[in-house]
Amino acid sequence: MNLFGFYNTYFAQVLKKVTIIISLCWLLVSFPLSGFSWAANETMLKGNEYFQKGNYQQAIIAYQRTVKLNPYHKIAYCNLGKCYQRLNLFDKAEKCLKRALELDPDYIEALNKLGMVYKYQKKYKEAWKCYTRVLEINPIDAEAHYNLASLFQKKRDFERAISHGKQAVKINPNYVAAFIKLGNIYWESYRDADKALENYKKAKEIEPGNKLVKSSLAEMYLQKGLIKDAERECLEIVNLGPLFLPALQQLIKIYANQGMYEKIGPLCQKIISTTPSDNDIPLYSSVLSNMIALLIDHGMDKNAATLSQKLTSLTPSSKTFKAYLATLTNLITLVFDKKRYEKAVPFCKRITTLVPSNKALDSYCNTLNRLIRLYFNHKRYKESIPLCQRLTVISPSDKIAYYQLSIAYKGMGGYKGCVRAATKACQKDSADEMCWHILEKGILDLDWQRVGTPLRNDCSKRHLEMAQQYLGLGNTILAEYEYKKAKQLNPQSVPVRLGLAKYYKGQGLLPESIEELKKVVELDPENMEAKDEIEMGWKQKTTSPVSPLLPDVKKRRVAVIFSAKNPVHLEIDKIAEEIIEELLANSFTISPVAIKNIQTQMDNTGLNTVNNLRKAVQLARSLQASYLLFGEIQEEKGRVCIESQLLNLKGEKLKKGSKFLHVSRNSDRLTKCLAYLSQDISNFFPIHGEIISSNRTNVTINLGEKHGVKPSFICDALDTDGHKIAEIEIITVNNSTSQGIITTISGRNQLSPHNRVSLRKGQVVKVEKKKGGKAEKKKK
């Protein structure tokens, strides 16, 4: 062997060995990868099986294993997104579909599914971008056109929706869902039954056994009055099996409208024999709800009760909880609208037994509050108590829950429950005036406790402290109101009577002051302060001049009606009406229509609430009121706003300023707003008084601070025929009289005692300085 041959043989052997080593390495590397790829595909196929069966949770687990084995498996990510979409977990669906598109930006199925997710999230612009991107990649993608039709239907752009729907069926003539979509758009948007029927029939030609197509056809036949055709389609669906609830609902509707009640019973039995899966509970409960309402309308109470029992026996998971709760709530609302209150009892009971998850807790509490408001509006206080009690269990620290429970007990006459719940509400927030009002109303109206009990005494002391506080601030209107409330709650309280007597004395009301002091001596014979005050009062009364004549005041009969807009405290409008009635009791110009009379008239006319001006005017006129004060209360956190207007029901035009706005942020915000409102409407109407005495320039009239007179106000002096003869500017004001000067030269000699005067409310004299430094008076 030569040297060249030796090297050839040597290198051949080396090359052979290297080749073997490389092959072994490749096998070692590639075998695990192919094994992983095989395992990933196996788990994905398993996930597909779960998905087809509707078991989305198991499908998610399988797909998650797939992407763990192969992080670049775009189909698995897309399928994960589809599962999350079916479970309404749109954020997770979006994340998975975006990951699939990162792996393949032109992945059409992922783009279509992501667009659907965006549509459910109401991100319509992003959805449109996804679908148009699909059409850029493949202009003849039927699914993208179908999705655009759905999107434009949602946005109420029906022409473009129909255009894309037609494109979808043109590309794919066997696209059943697109034909159904076109039929739905024609009917729901244009009420074109003929074109809707045409598209449904085309869908039936493609899939004769499609239940949704048959159900849509049946509905169109019903709309066109083709009862037999509708019945035929529904019966075909029922015979196809398994149970298709919309078809049964349509059949029951057909038989009920045709009076074929004997055929409804077996259908109801078919429905209740079905046990829906958790995913089907929303649809199943919704259909049951519709059928129950239909049967109640037709007086088929027995069949309605059968379906009601089935509906209330359903047990939703956390996933379907909100949908089930919404169905029960809507059914209760529907039954209330029909005034079939007794039919709502099982649904209300079922709601109180539901146990929400932490995520659904807020939704559950909001539903309870909504239903409580509904029951209160219809004055179904007794039936609302389980709802209120449930709310106190769910939210034990919420004062509003106990406040609402106290109203429910008060409405049904349960004094102990009312006081117990209201006391807890006050303990949660001692500054909440509405809670205190209900507590005191329960004590006074139901009068279960006797005078002098610790609870009544505590409430009375609270009002006494507030009265003294208001008096110190110079707010005599609220001071008098609080003194009277304190006296009402505890008429045997010496400090309350003594405080009220001093208040009356300070206002120049000696007879009223003496009467209160007499009562103090009656309660406490050893009270020397009261005895001394009585003696001083008698001396002052005997030495004082004869009391002036009372002013000639014409009282207007005014109906006061409030409406609350999204109130925090339910029935705050009724509380406001009660408070302002007490505040207007001493008005010199207004005689308010009693709240009891308003409530009786509402009951007689079947009116539950007055939430707009038209209803308020009708109610006020039926009570023969001359004027209506209608106010809207807006309650926000930390403040109350009352926007009100005064209307003349006789058709006469009111002067400017008949609209009022009051806002308060104090702890007593409602009472304070109402006090100012009562003062404003009392001062709105003119008061006629008389001249007590007069000389050449000065006069004294029998109108004072309690009549709304203030310094700088203007009075018109009138002759016997009611013509103006002079003007009087008020200088000093006492409680029941005022002194003024005559500001006009003409008519001075005609003024004498008993001349009538008319107070111009709100008109004052404003002093302005001229450039020369001299002052000039102007009326404002």
C-alpha cells in the first residue's frame, strides 16, 4: 500500500466515525424534541375534545399544558383565548390571542377571535381594526364579513351591517349563521318580516334540522299571524330533541294566546324535568322567567307556580351568579309592574338565601338596595323586611342598611323593630339626621313607649342642645323648631320648658312665655327661677302698652311635594315633607296641605310616587291647593341640594324669583335647607299690616321680625281703596312691630292709624356715594 492509499483509508475511517458520532448526537437532541412535540399535540387534541363538549375549564388545563410543552404553539394560544371568551374572561382571552398573533401576525383565526373579544369589551374601534386586517390578508374571508356585520349592527349602522352580511353569504353560500344574522337585522332594525323570513328560509334549506333557524322562522310566522306554521316549526324542534327552551317558550306563548291552556301543562313538565348545566343556567333561568310572566298574565297561576319552583331551585356557581340574580330581580320588577305582589314572594325569598362570592358581593348589595327601593315605592314594607335584614347581615357596618330596616318596620307598624334598627343606625353615625328622624318618628307615631323613658329623654336632650346652639347663632327659626321638637319628645322636661319660655320672652311673646313658665312650676313647684320669671312677665305685661292689632294676612293653600333623585337615604322626600310641614306651621302667609291628606289622596288614586312635575300638579289640584311647591332633592356624600319652584295652579303668572336653590353641607343639612326654603316661600307672598301710630315723618306698623320684616325694607301705605299714597322705609324692627320714616312728601297728611300697609318683600334701600361725596339712596 502506498502512502496515498494509506491516508485515504485512514481518513475514510475517521470520517465514518465522525459521521456516526454526529448521527448519535442528532438522535439524542431530536428525539426529546419530537417527543415533546408529540405530547403537545396530544394534549391539544384532548383540549379540543373538551372544547367541543363545552367543558371549557378542562380545555383550558389541556391547552395550558400544550403551551408549556411548546411555547410557540400558536393554535393552542388561540384556542385558550376562545375558551376564556366563552367564559366571559375577556382580559385573559385578549392576552392569549395577542400572544398567538405575536407568533404569527397574519393568523386570521386569532384576528377574528380578538375582534370578537374587543366587541364584547365595547372596544369597537379595535374590533374594526382586527376585522379589516383580516380582509387585507384575505379579502374573501366570510367570517370577517360576518363579524363586521355583527359589529355594525351593534353600532346601529344597519346599512353597512347588511352589506357585510350579504358579502359573507356571497363568499360562502352555505353560511347559516350569516343568513340568520341578516334575518335578525332586517327584523330588529327595519321590522321587515318578509326579508327576515326570506333569509331564515334560506338558512333552513342549508340546515333543515337547525333549531335556531326553526325558532327564528317560528317567531317570524307569529309576527305575520301564521300561527299554524309557527306551531309546526316549534313542534319539529321539540321532536328533534334534546330540549330547546326557546321553542318551548314560543309554543307556550302560542297556546296561551290561542286559549289552548290544556296543552301548556305537559310543556311545563318537560321544562322542569330538565336539569341545566351551570353554563346553561343564565339562558335557562331567563326563559323560565319569561314563561312565568306570560303564564301570570293569562291567569295560569298553577303552571306559573310550577315553573317558579323550578327557577328558585337552581343553584348558580360564582360564574353564573350575577346572571341568575339579574333574572330574579327583573322578574320581581315585572311582577310589581303588574301589581301581582304575592307572586314575587318566592323570588325575593330565594334572593335572600343566595351566598355571593367576594367578587359578586357589591353586585349583590346593589341588587338588595334596588329591590328595597322597589318595595318601598310600592309601600310593600312587610315583604321588604327579609331583604333589609339580609343587607344588615351582609353589611353589618352600613348605617343605611339599618336605616332602611327601620323604615320597613315603621311602615308595617312594628315599633320595637323600628326603634331597634334606627337606634343601631344612629350608633353607626350619630350625626345622621335622617336616622334620628326615623327613630323619633317611630317613638311619636307608634307611641309604644311612655313619656319619660330614657330613649325619649335622650332624643329630647339632643334637640334642646341644638336649639341652644341655633339660638346662640341667631337662627331663631331653627331654634324654635328644635325647642318644639324637644318639648314634643319630652313634655315633662323642666329644662326644655324653661328654655322655650326664655326663647318666647326674647321674641317678645310674653303670653306664650308665661304659659310655658306655668307648666314649669307645675312640674317643679320649687323652681324659683320660673316663679320669678312669671312675676316679672306679669309686671311687664301690665305696664306695656296695648298689644297692636294682628296684621291682616291672607294665607295661601300650598301643597308641598318633594321628589328624591337617586337618594342615599330612601324616603328622604317624605322626611323633607314632614319637616317643612312643621316649619310652615307658624307661617303668616302659607297654609300647607297636611301630609296625611296628600298621602290619602295618593292612596285613593293608586299613585305610589310623585317623581315629576306633571304628576305633582295633578295631585295638588286634586287637593284643591292654590299653589304647588315642587322640589327635587339631590343627596350626595356630605351635602344636600334642594332645587324647587313655586307654581300658581290658578293660571296666574308669578313674579320673578319663584325658583329656589338651597345647598347645605352641615350635619343638619336637610333641616337647614328646609328652614331657609320655608322662610323664602313665606316671604314670597306680600303681607298687609296696619299703621299703629304716626306723626309727620315717623310711623309704627304692626309688622315685625316674625313677619319677615328687616331694616331698610320698603312698605307702601294704602288708602281705603287700596291705592298707594306714601312709602315707608323701615328703620328699626322688633319681634311684632317696626318703626319707619315716610320717604315721600305726598300723602303724609293722609296717614293715620289703621291705614293699611303692604310690605314689599326683598326690596331694600341701597346707599351709593356720588363723585362729589354726597350719598344717594336707590331702591334695589
